Amino acid sequence: MIKNIVNAPVEFSGKEDVVVLPLFQGHRELKGPGKKIDVLCRSGVSAYIRKSRFTPKTAETALVGFDFPKAPHHVLLVGLGERRSLSPERMAAAGGSASKTVKSRGFSSCHLVIDPLLDLDDGEDALRAFLKGFLLAQYTFSLKSTRDDRRGVKRLVILSDDPRKPAGALKTSRVVAEYTCYVRDLVNRPAADLTPRRMAEEAKDLAGDHGLECRLMGRREMEKLGMGAVLSVARGSVNDPRFIELHYNKGAKARERCPKVCLVGKGVTFDSGGISIKPWQNMNEMKGDMAGGAVVMGAMAAASRLRLPVEIVGLIPCVENMPDGTAFRPGDVVVTHSGKTIEVISTDAEGRLILADALSYSLRFKPDVLLDVATLTGSVSIALGTRIAGAVGNNQHLIDLLIAAGRAAAEPVWQLPLDESFTEMIKGDISDYKNFAGRDGSTITAAALLGEFVGNTPWVHVDIAGTSWTQDTKIPYQIKGATGYGVDLTVRFLGLVAREAAELTGPR
């Protein structure tokens, strides 16, 4: 992450290494700050645009060098595409592309002209998306014995005719990008370095740094609470389970009319599949099966930094799913925190088991809104690919809010159907339920099982199994590995929930 970020008026000294200038497609005449740069460069920028093949389609870049007194040494033109087809995804891609080019050319200092973005009707949202893409594109993760930490932008100067304008978008973008990178770091870490105990310690440190209340439960506490599902999944590992409970703005609902939101995240720090063991191909990626839990941690830290007017309870059951002589087996029946029983058909369908306990436990806090985030099913990526998460729930309005949040965050969500036919599919023969109902509709049946443990609480489930990890480098602000998907989505969702406080909390 870029630590040194400042706002400044549009002024140039001739010492600037590179100035990033966003341009719309079809608008070749430079205005405002762009015109000022062009004058200093003796019309070199406009001449380049006129004579070159630079079109400025979305995320297209062109680096032009100059050697004039008081002119920047380089101007990086970045395309925004057509005004009528703008979207947060395209703006983030443009910001990421500009950042990637600056980084690849070895510039340590960068000036960014933002007035073309602020001139839009939704200028603050456009700027927020562009800045997020720019900041995320600077992310790296390496455990190599030798690496060059000098590469990357160390100082970013945001240039605007009115430096006060971008303050809100800049703060939000910085916070969201910071905790998206935090989630990436957690998910990218080897599972040997992020056991359930160490993930709980991370949560405790995070809570201390952000004024959150933290409670960590071990095996004995979970036994007393009757969390048989979490304990069953954890049986095959030498690493004991942990249950993380975080509170932000605790008691705020009693003091103010703000909604209480419970965030539940899946925290499987490594998933071998247990006795129903996975094939070896890509099993290394299963260190990221705790991405939902990491998103909850990152989103709560961001909420604290942004002082969101909501009360949040964060719950993360942390386990490692391993096969040994004590591991739970297909055919076992587990007794959950709620008292309901689930027959284990596949030990590789462990996420829904631990979430069943967590969701049931969440009801003691009487939340107005319940959101769970989980890398729950591989089949969600078959349905939706690796760019869009799947969502189901029992409250259409909340699902609509989540979809709107995803659209604004460039972290899209698609609603999947959920009706009684899917619930019937997960009914058990010797137990209340079974943890796997076959391949047909498996993303939905997994969610249907979760829905049996939320009572009447308004609830939405987001399956991020396809979006939390990528091998695709076509998106400029992502590299291979963890994406950090879900932090911006959750923060925006919390913001929308906060705006509807009266409707969601009901009469006092």
C-alpha cells in the first residue's frame, strides 16, 4: 500500500516524475488541468493525442516524455472509455492500469489529476473506484528469499483545482484498499503460518488496533455451548479450533437508532476435504478457505476507521479440516448448537457445518441483519465464474441492497433462487438434515442448509468461492492469488443498511 498520499492544487514545478492524466474517449480537446499541463509541455500532449493511435479506450495507457522547464518529466495518459458506458468496474480497471504502468516503469512518485473524474455527475463514486483500483494495483506478496521491495509508488499526490473535493472519496478508498490488501495477505499466507490459533491472534491484534471488543473461544467453551458441528470438523487436526467474536460500536443500538448487523465468516484455515479428500490438483489454494472470515475481520476494521453508524457483531469459526484416525466420517451425525442434527454425507462439505453453529449462535445477539460470507462451494464458479459471487437469502430487500453494493464496489453479486424445493433436498433420512444433497443445485442446497439456522432474522448469504482467488491477470488491479473480494462490498452494504436504520430496526 502507498503510505504517503496527499492532496494538492494543480501546480507544477518541473520536478514531477510522472503525472497521470485520465481522458474520456471521443474528447480530444484538453481542458482545465489537462490544458495547463499541455501548455507547460508546449502542446506536446495534445499533439501526441492527435497524431498517435491512443484512443483512450478503457484502461488504455500511453506514456509520453518531455524535457521543458516546469513541465512534468512524463505524462501518463489513461483511457476512461466513453462517458455513457462508465461503470465502477471500468473506473477501477482504468485506475489499476495506470498504477500498473507507473509501477512497471519504476516511478516511486506519482501525481494524479482527478478533475476529469470529479466533473462527472457521480464524480465521488467514480473517483473512489479509480483510486481503489490504483491503490490495489500496487499490491505484492512474496516469500522469496530475495525480492526487490523498492519497486512501487511510495508517494502519491492527488491534484485537483479544489483539494477539498476529493477528501471523502480519498479517505474511503484508502481504507477499503488497505483492508482489501490485509485480506489478501491473510489468504495468501501458507496454512502452516495461519492456523486457527494464529488467525484468532490476528483478530485479537486487529481488535486492539481498532477499538473492537474481542472474545476468543477454545474447545472447552465451544463444548459448553454445544457447538458440535465446529468440533466435529476440527477433530482430525492437531490444530485446535477457535471461535472469534468481535464487536464494533457495542451497545450503539440501545443508545442510538442504528441497526445491529451480524457478520459471519467461514474460517477454514486449510481444507484437505477430510476423509472425503480432495484431489491434489489446486489443493494448495485451500489455504484460502478462510477468506470469508478474513473479509469479516477486514470489513470490521474498515467500519471502525470510517466510523460507520451501525453496530456490528463479527463471528468467525476457525478450524482446519484434516484426515486422521480421529477425524469425523461420512455417516456420522453431528448435533449442532441449535440442537438440530446433520448427517455427514461428505466431510468436504464442512463449511456449512461450522457456519450452522455460528449462525445459530448469532441469534443470541438479536441482529436486525445477518450476513454470512463464505468460500462455500466450488460449484458457484461453475455457475458464475470467478468475477461474480452468488447470493441467496430470506429477505429480498437485503439482497437488493447487497446487489447495489456490489455494483458500486465493482464486486458484483448475482442472486440465485431459494425456495422450499431446495430445502427439501437437504432433509435427512436419520437426521434433521444432511450436509450434502448431490451436485444438482449444490450452491443453493448448501445455502438452503444455512437458512435453516437463522430463524426469522433477515439474512443474506454470499458465496465467494469463485471470487476470492484468481489465476487471471487480465484485471489490472489483481495479481495471481487472493483478490480480497468482499471488503468493499461489505463496507458499502453496511453503509446502505445504516441509511435505512429506521426501516430495519423498527419502532423503539
